[in-house]
Amino acid sequence: MKNLYCYSGLGNSAAVAAQLEALLPADFDDHVWVFPVYAWGVPPIVLRDMEDVDFKGGTVHMVCTCGSETGHIDWQWNRLVKEHNGVVGGMYSVVMPLSFVFMPFMNTDPQQTVDRKLIASKQRVSNIAKRIAAHEQTIDLALGPFPGFLSRVLYPWFFKSLMKTKKYHSNSKCIGCGACAKSCPYGNITMTNGRPQWGNNCTWCLRCYHGCPTHSVNYWRFTRTKGQYHHPDFPLPPKPSN
């Protein structure tokens, strides 16, 4: 499918995009964008990728993955599509296993919940594919409580005040294997004297954290006892050989 765009850090959105590509007609002309919800809004990397996009009057559908809720991401997406000469199509969310663990109250799901969410997501995506193929222009999102506040107030504050790459560090369990650097999709991690160093081009995909074989990547003090996750169909790069 020529007009399918996907951004995925740990495989949840990639799995959804792969299923949509298999279900939608090969000659389907509408645009379909698939990406995870970041702090109740569109990921900054997706905003950056959209800077030079011109939809030229085409219909643009959004399918976002989330751990539980989306906030009013539709407000932001509606504005973005129109700014880039597109017609807003359907906006859908798919609940997937939790992966964002950088806040004190957030952690990965228990395995039973992971399995349940993955099974339910396949049926959900199948339904979404039918609605997209029918060119539905509808909003079907897991908004959650106080969605306007989450998306208009917390979203900008989150990236301005909380997300600081200088808060990344490796602990004493680090073996200098370089798996974090290898897993970074934008080359933002370099190995210096056998320890990872983070630059300023972080997309907050968390691949470095979830892919660390010794669980030595930390963000502030929030991740010391948190779990790790990646979609089972999209494994992270293996530990590099020495």
C-alpha cells in the first residue's frame, strides 16, 4: 500500500500497520498514518516527518496505538492534516500493551494483560480496516477522563519540562555491550569508554531501555524496578558480539 506511513518504537504500531496493509486493498488511495500516542498527543518525530508533507487534497486516516487512553489527540491531528492540505478521514485508537515507563505511576503490563490486549487488538484492527476501506470519516478514540486537559495542557508541558535526555544514564550493571546504541533508530547513543552517552536527538521510543539485556539503562530514578516490553513479532536487535 503506497500511502501507508508508520512510526513505531517497540513494535505495537508496526504490528497494527502490518495488519492494515494486509487487509486494505493494494490500490487504496487514501493516506493512513499509524503511530503511538505520546503524552496524549502526536509524537514529536511524527510532527517533524510531517513538516514537508503535502497531502494534495487526499483523505488522511489516523490509527494511533495507546496503553489506555488518547486524550483529545484528534484536535491536534485534525489541525495538522488541514495545515498540510489533507482531508481528515477516520481517527481510531488501538489499545496495546503498555511500554512507557518513564513516570513514577507507569509500568509495563502483566503478561496476562499483554496477551489479552494483543488478542483484542487483532479484532479491533480488522474492524478499523473495514471502516477505513469504506472511507468512513469518524472519531473512534479511547479519550479517557479529562481529555482536553491532557492534550492541551499536559502534552506541551510533558515535552518541555519532563523529557530531558540528560536524565538518561546506565547503572553498574552495564556491560558495555552497545545494544542500546544499536537499537537507537536515529543514532542518538554513542559508546564512550564502554558506557552509553545520549545526544539530543531522542525520539523517546524507549528502545534503549526495553532492549537492554542487563536492564542497566535508567531514566532518572523512575525505571529501576520497571518492566521491559517489545511486541513479540518485532524483536529488538540482539546484544552485539564483542
